Amino acid sequence: MDWFTDVRWSPYAAGIGIGVLSWFTWLISRKPIGCSTSFARSAGMIEKLLRGNRVETRPYYQEVQPVVDWQWMLVLGMVVGAFLSSRLSGDFRWQWIPPHWAATFGTSVAV
């Protein structure tokens, strides 16, 4: 289980894992893995907090309800998993500008 603490994982192993996960997701729920709808739902939930039920009058949100569903929880799980992975590997740090970006474009937050 030492691979849990590795800073970088093999992209091939990660790709295979995501592929197998997508197979099981399709077999169990008959729905593909996706996250773009979850971002739209999140925007609808935020709009609902700010504007009330008027969000439900929009044609898109009549078809795709702004609610927490399994895909939304999947996106939340990705964020939590990324955080846990960075903590386990010892690579977590607060930063405004990633090192690769700073090397290419400089350390200005405005850029």
C-alpha cells in the first residue's frame, strides 16, 4: 500500500482504473460517468439560493433539475479524493500560483 503515498501515480494505472469504474457505473446505473452536468446543476443551486424559485422557470433547469444527485456526489468525491491524496503523499500546500505557471508566466497573481 506504499503507492498511496506516491506523489505521482502512473497515468496508465489511473486511466485503467477510471475505465473500469466507468464500466461498473454503466452496468449498475445505465448512465455514463460525467461531471459537466454537475457544474450546471451547481450553478442552478447557487442561483436558487440567490433568486429563489425563479431558476425553475428556465428551460434548461426544467429538464435538468438543480439537485444533488449521484453525479454531483461523484464530483464532490473527486475533490475530496484529490485533497486526501495530496495529504497522504505529503504534497499538499497552500499556493496561489503553481510552480510551473510561475516558471512560465511569472509570479503575478493578476496574470
